[in-house]
Amino acid sequence: MRALVFNAAFDVTVDEVPDPQIQSAGDAIVRVVATCVCGSDLWYYRGVSPRKAGSRIGHEFVGVVEAIGTDVGSVAVGDFVIAPFMFSDGTCPHCLNGITSSCVHGGFWGSQGTDGGQGEYVRVPLADGTLVVVPGGQPDAELIPHLLALSDVCGTGHHAAVGAGVRPGMTVAVVGDGAVGLNGVLAAKRLGAERIIALSRNPARQAIATEFGATDLIEARGQDAVGAVVELTGGLGVDATLECVGSAEAMTTAFAIARPGSRVGFVGVPHDIEFPVNIAFQNNVGLGGGLAPVRTYLPELLADVLAGRIRPGLVFDLEVPFDELPAGYAAMDERRAVKAMARLA
Ligand SMILES: [Zn+2]
């Protein structure tokens, strides 16, 4: 089968790799119908995070179950399934507590001997705990991007909003206009925020933010953005802040616009950030969020997608043939695309 392989910074290729096999009784084999590139993939793509040459990549996919191990009970051959960006058993104390991203038996796609999500087939360990079945079998083509968004960005944006403590009526700010930040806007709206301030300078991203529920757009960055948000809120700062980038500048901005007594929900993979402990102390600003337990949120978000209440897949603005997915990485790296996806069948 074909799958994406990381060779070196700015060098990912579609290679021929061995077909996956059931290795343990809890495994399933999924034939991938659609997969996509994540903003977090760009950290190793750009050489910022180390990654082993030859490693398999990708962690967002939807597809059809082709085979199951003898212990698998919650998914059947032929089911259309969504895979969250990590696998988890669903039964350990952390999973039962809702933090599936800390599952004691779980892990990331493309590591510990598992397949990456950007391939024709994926062996899914702990299939019962990991996969979520979409009722009704193979969905319409139009629905696929919205289901694919549930594998990561929709649930991660939701986690930022939950971490920030978003409640009905609040004024919320979202730092970051990538696919996660835009889904953070969607999540804040879904949780009842009244005013949603999106920080974005890109017209295409601003349009999606507005579609998702942003009421105010701030085009400035850094201190200018802080000043603009503070002014918009009458000098108070916002009731909840979503940090969806992972850079030091984004975290500094987030803490500077957070109203005293509020929380910052952070979901961007942190790089070279120093936690602003003095501001946190001075202003009683807390930090929530972290590595998103997307599996926990999947059922409730899937219900909203199937009911047509949310359309998180609007963040996909580039669709390429699977063999050209490396071009999707380049497009995202150069900010020519918010998020690239490929359909395989
Ligand atoms: Zn677990």
C-alpha cells in the first residue's frame, strides 16, 4: 500500500510500504477514505521538532473497517469510523476520567510500531476504545470533511474552549487563525459565547471565523493586538481566552488580554514558551487545556455534525489527490492553505 513517509525537513513522500495486518486481538484494519495534514505536522515538517527519518506520519483519518481482531466488539467490518488523533483503550482510569490523551495503554499514530494516518490502510490498536462509528454506513461525500475534522481540529478547538471555561454570554478571544483556532471560534459559539473576538489578518481565514461565529476581527499582532482587545472590552480584557498556536508570542498575547479571574485554554503544541507566572499570579489568570482528549468529545460533536448544527470541515480549503498530499504540506507551510485533505475512495 501507499503511505506518507517523513524523510527530512521539507521532504515527505508517498512511498510503497507493507500492508498492515491484525497483530493483536483488539486491533482493527481501517481502509482510509479521507485523511489530512495537521498544523502540528508542520513542526517536524519545518525541522522545528525532531522526527526520525523514515517514520510514518499523519494522525487524522476516517474510513471503513476492513478487518477486526477476535476481541473487538464495538466496531464491525463495513462500519464507517472516525479515528481520533491518538488511540486509547477507553477503560483505564484516565480514559474513564475523560482524559483519553493520557491513556495508560494509548499512544500516537506513527509511533511505537503503529501506522501513520496518512496511508491507504491503518492498523488501529485498541479499536473498541479508539474508533467512533458513524451511524448509517458510508456518508455522503459532502459530509466527509466535517467528519474528518472531528479526528482532531474540532475536538481540539472544543478543548480550548472547555479549558478556558467558556460559558453562555461570555466575551471570548481566540488567538490563532489556523484550523484549530477557527474551530475554537466554532466551539465558543457552540457553548454560547455572546461576543467572539478572532485575531486574524488573513481575509480567507477571517471569512471562516465569521462563518463560525466571530463577531469581531482583530488584524493586529503582539502588543497592538493586546491594545485592540483591551479597548474592545472597555479595558477589562476577555472572559475566556483560547490559545491555539503554541508560540511564545501567542501565549504572551493570551495572558495579556485575559480578564483578571479568567482562564486561558491552551491547545497549541507549545514551543519555547515560558509560562507567565507573574501575570498569572497578579491577575489570577489560570491555565486550562492541554493535549486534547478528542475521543471523549467525539460522540457529542459527531451528533452536532450529523444534525447539521456545526460544519467544522469548512477549514479544509485545499483538496489534493492522495499522491499529491506532500504538496498539501508545502501549501500549509507557506500559508497558502489553512488545511489540506485527500480522499482515497
Ligand atoms: Zn485509557
